[in-house]
Amino acid sequence: MVQRLSYLTLSIGTALLALPFAHAQEAAFEVIEVHGAHQGSYTAVTPEAQAPVSDISALLTQLPGTAVNGNGPLTGIAQYRGLFGDRVNTQVNGVSLAGAGPNAMDTPLSYASLINSERVEMHRGIAPVSAGTNTVGGSIKVIESQASFNDTQGRIAAQYQGNGAQSHLGAKVNVGGETHALLVYGDLMHGDEDMKSGANLRISPTGYDKQIIGGQYRFNLSDKGLDDESIAIGYQHLETTEAGTPALPMDIDFIRTDRVKVEGEHRLDTWELNWHLAFSDARHGMDNFSERQKPESANARYNNAESQSYDMALTLGRDAWLFGLDSQLSEHNSLITDPTKPMFRVDNFNKVQEDTYSAFAQWQQDIDQWHWQLGARVKHYRTDADEVSHSMAGAMPAIKMLMDRYNQADRAQTQTGLDLVINGRYRVNEELTWILGLARKQDSASYQQRYLWIPMQSTGGLADGRTYVGKMDLDLETAYQLELGADFNRQGLNISPRIFLHRIDDYIQGVKSTDPAVIMAANMMGSQDPMEFANVDAQLLGMDINASYEISDQWQLDLLASYVSGERRDIDDNLYRIAPPRVNLGLNFREGNWSARIEGLMVAAQDKVSESQSEQASAGYGLVNLVLGYDGNDWQIKAGVNNLFDIDYEDHLGGYNRVFNADLAPGQRMPGTGQSAWLTGEYRF
């Protein structure tokens, strides 16, 4: 039975719970990063302190204001305060490298190694300009282990989840002397069965097979025996096969990606210089027949996609100042074929170039009781693409019209954007600090939004079941952002509430196409009411609370709550795929080496949905999770049960089922997973 919670009930419950205590979960904590003379506050979560995950994106649900758009067990797209996808600056090991999938099957977070990831950090609120190039939707970073000097240690970890028979085995070893350091790691991940919902329905296909191997070598440049000057080279190989994405029209046949990063840190008198150069070569195959049963009336389709990308950055910091230069360069290709008809070929994307060049300056200083951080970033975007072809253009006039129009257009686009950020913290006393943030930020369209020339679902993971076409001359999105909040700490009580408002001009989203050629081409391919990307006006507002209360030395309460509302300002409609209001309340116990946790997750119904994108409302629900752990000197073991009462519920951010002849009906909202017992263990040496 689905448990329903009204917005009113959830809001009252959140307010009452926030009065006596607040949230700072065992695994979620505040960290301060020092970069030269610069520092910044982050909220972070560590993988080993959570229930096991198959993809590190699942950890985002433990951070305030964050959520995950899940299109499959390995395909989680980060969402922060209602903004998701490319709008959220997502870095793994300090770099932003492009994936190969035009439908974001290999999302940025899918490249994070479970064994080598130390934590997931989030700039809470308005991200500073130093956080990345495109930060309209905030900044999320996976911090990975680095080869370290004068240190020899290792770790072996394993986990198993009963629902889906999911397993993970990982290991890493660091060997370091005064001059040389070497780190190697590897992950093996398997999902041997389809997951099941609380109603015992198979969520198919949700099996997977994934491996990651990598390493880093670091050389100490310091002649004083210190480790603050070094250069390093790292390598990672990722291979995913036979992985399901039931909310998308195709599943993963394979993903093979090689990534290389060269980096250095140096002292130049009183300046600190950091730089890196990273390269990625990604290959990706997907189809609609290997992992799912294709309807007899549908044609077989195979999409071969690839991308090559570079990420380069240089920062120079001293005292209150930090300067930086960076760029991201990428090329994307995607070719669709029919294995049963060798003559069928469609250029989904052909040599699409996305190049961004950027520079920033950031200043921060304590002035009386204020800590101010001000920054500006200039960004220059260049995009282009080669001509496309379609084997059916000769027989279908509408397709030929779209192809000719695209090929005859000036596909080269250049735009320049400017970000301005002011973040302030006013320290009233040792217990209370007020938070203020103001920003003007800009972001460019994705290559799918610009260069999708024929109605298709290659939309960067929207998972709404609609076909789209792009628009080459989309304007930059311009967001005006405001944040107000506080940090309060007294006698074991920590509470950090935030409220925010984002007004976004020229927000890019799909609108119903009125182009006769687009409509005709879509109808010929069996799709009704095609969409086209366009600039509209939008607004997001909401709140999130992160808090905790120490009842005693052994007992702690924590709370995480969030609410966001996203609306169109040009018409009376809501934005698509906005996370529903939620409250996570946990009770923790720790005595000696033992620890335990019981948590309740309450999610409200989401009926503020996008009519423009035919989004379905979803019901509210409540879940209970249990964890028990023992941490020895060199080893740790944990066991737990997720969704203890096997509740059947709909995951509003999970998209819609696209698989025929399965337990779920086509177009049905994807359910959440049912009860799952799990076990994890690790050994440290």
C-alpha cells in the first residue's frame, strides 16, 4: 500500500522536527578546504559510511538540496535545487570530461571509482567562480584518493545487496617513499538479477556488469623533504557491459573509456600554482533488443557513439587572491544503424564540437565580523558540427527537408558569458553565523539542445518519452540567484537552514513544436507531438535544512529536509522533473566499536508537474531503513535493510518504463526498489 503524505503534513512535520534538533548525519559533514590562502565550506558524504550503492550518485540523497534523476542502476544524474544535468558542475578527480552517451548513460558520476572515492563534496548554496565553468546548478565534486608520499597502506572492500543480487569487490594500495608514490585500484561490480519493487514486480532490465581499474604515480619535486611540490600522472579504464536503463529507449551494450590526467603543484615564492591536463576517449554502444524484448512492430536500432575530450586548468593563488584559466574541449559522434538492414544509417550527431575557454578572479577577506568572497568569471563558448545524412531522406521528403535545412545552416556558434558571485558570512558570535549569497550566472546549451536535427530522444537523459529537435542559436541562460541562511551551534544542537531564489531568463527546455517538417518526420517515425528546445523564462525557490542534535554520548538525532518549486514565468506551468519535498530523520547509536541507525524517509506527493512535457504526478510515501555495524582496528562490517516494510512506491525522478512485455506497463512511472537486505565488509592494512 502506497503511503501518501500531503505537502501540508510534510511542511508541518519538518517545522516541528527542526525545532529541537537538526541534521548532520554520520556520513554527512562540513569540511573546510584550504587552497593556498583560499578556503571554502562544503557539505560532504563518504561512501563507506552509507548503505552500499552501485553508483556513487546515490550518495547525493544524503546531502541537503540534492537529488538523483535515476535512469538505471548505473545512470544517476545529479540534481541540485531543481536544476540537473549539464547545469550542475560535476567533477570527478578534479576534472570535467565528456561522456560518450547522447542520452547520458555514462553520466559524469558514473566514472567515479567506489573504492577510490574518499567523499562527495558539494558547495552548498551559490558556488564560487573557482568551483567550475558552468555552476548555475551548483557544484559537486568526487574527491578521490591520491598517491601519497611516506605512506604504505591498502584497503579491500566488498558488498552485497539482495535486491538485484548486486555485488561489489574493490581494492586499492598505496606505496610511497620520500620521492616516489604509487597508487593502484580496481572495482568489480555486478547486478546479476533484475531488481524488484515493493509489489514484487521486476524492474527490467536492471542488471549490469562494470569494471574500473586505475592508478596514479606521483614524483616529489621538493628538495626540502616536503610534499607540497609534485607532479603526477594518472590513468583510468572503465568498461561497462549489458547494463539496463529501463527509463530510456535503449540499454547499454558497452561503454569503454580511457582517461589520463597529468597534474602538478608548485611553490613560486609566495604564490601557489596548480595545473592539470586531462584527456578522455570514450566509446559507447547501445541498442533496443539485447537486454529487452523489442516489439514486433518496432525496428531494431543500434547507436554507436564516441567522444574525445580535454580538460585543462591552471590556478595561481596568494593571500586573498585566486586566479585561474581553464578550458574544456570535446567532440561528439553518434551513428544509428539497423543490424537487420545494412543500408539504414542515420547521423545522430556528426563531429559536434563543444569548446569552452574561461578565466576567473576571486578575492576573499575577513572584514570585522564579515567574511567576504567575491568573484568574476568570463566564459567563451564555441560550438560547431559537420553535415549529417539519413539513408531514408530520398524516400521521406520531411526528413530530407530537415537534413537539407541543417546542412545549409551556419552551424558555428560563438557566445560569451559572465558570472559574478558575492558570498558573505556574518559571525554574530561563536554560536550563530548569518549567510548571504548573490550571483549572476550564465550557461550555454548542451550539444543535444543545439544539434539534435531530427526528432529523437537523444536528450541528455530527460527520460520523458518524447522526441525532440534542437535549435542552433539558443541564447545563454542567465540566472539571478539569492540565498539567505544561518549556521547555529549550541550545546550539541547544529542547524543550518537555507532559503533560495533563482530567476532564470532564457531557460532552455522543450516546448511543443509547430514546425510542419518536424511534425511530419516525427509522425512517420511513430512519434506524436514532438518537442523542440527553446528559450523560456523560469523561477525556482525553496529551502533545505541540515541539522543534528546530540542527545548523549551514545545517541544522536539528525534531520535532512528539502523543498523546491520550479515554475515557468512565461506561461502557467511547472518545470520538469523537480524533486518532491522530502524529510529524512535518523536516530544513531554508538557504543565502543558498535554503531546502529534507524532512519525514516518521508517524501511528499509531487503534483506540481510539467504539462508541457506530459509529466505525471506521483504519490507520497514513507520508508524505514536499518543499519548495524562493527568497526574493529583494521576491519569493518555492516549489515542493514533498506525499505524495511517493503513499501511499493513511485520514484518521481525515476522516469517512465520504456520496456515492453515486462511486469511494468509501457509509460508507467518507474517504481522504487522494494525491500533489500545488504552486507558490507572491508579490511585495511
